[in-house]
Amino acid sequence: MESLTQMLRALATDGNKHRAKVDKRKQRSVFRDILRAVEERDFPTETVKFGPERMYIDSWVKKHTYDTFKEVLGSGMQYHL
């Protein structure tokens, strides 16, 4: 587990010059979240509200799936939920 943590720390500070500033910022944010989850052995739960309903995101698979749909659908995500 310690070697995984060290590898994630190295990836979190990756600073390749060929990447766009926005992409680097997003990558750092994602890796910080992953590193924190690995170090603390806990996933931070999220709640997405749409109308009177709520969706609870409590795993990395659900988070990745939701983020992918959100990126593809953009502002139409609320409509589709």
C-alpha cells in the first residue's frame, strides 16, 4: 500500500508541458482525491440533487460513470436525470 501511495503522489504532481492548463488542473484534482481515498481508505460520498430526488455516489465506479455522462451531456444532465 505504501508503494501505491508513493506512486499516486508522483502522478499527482505530474507537470508535463504538452498538456493544457485546464487538463493539468483537472488531473491534479482527480489524483488528489484518489490519493486521499487510498491513504484514508475511504471514498468521499457525494449527493446529486435533481428535483425532489437525490442520487448518492458512494464508489469510484459510480463517480466515474456520473462524471462521464456529465461531461458528454453537459447542461442536459439535469434534464436526463
